[in-house]
Amino acid sequence: MRSAVFTRNPGGNARVVEMLVAAGADPDPLLEGGKRLSDFIQVTCDRNGCSTPLAKTIAAVEKLGKVTIER
């Protein structure tokens, strides 16, 4: 899921996230260090801003994972 979120694929990553979740993947998995994917995305956005393509992918993670990521 992390690769689907952060791999550069303008406009396509949100669909990949949706397909992974449909196949049974956790939309907000626990990552190394005890942090969730949504926490990692939040830190990345705080440091670098959220680009428009990433914003679509973040929206998919928020919707499917029932989490909120500040932008």
C-alpha cells in the first residue's frame, strides 16, 4: 500500500489503492516503527506539501481507511 501511495503515477495511484483494498489490503496499514500509513503521509505532507496527484491518492486512503489527513 505504501508503494501505491508514493510511487509517481499521476492520477493512477488512487485507483491502485482502491483495487488493493477491494482485494483485501488494509487501506491504513501499520508500518515499521508502529506508525500507520496515514501518519507517514501526514509527516510527508507537513514536510513537503501535498501535490495534486498525491491529494487524489490521499483522498482514497482517507475514504477507505476512515482516517483524516490534514492538508
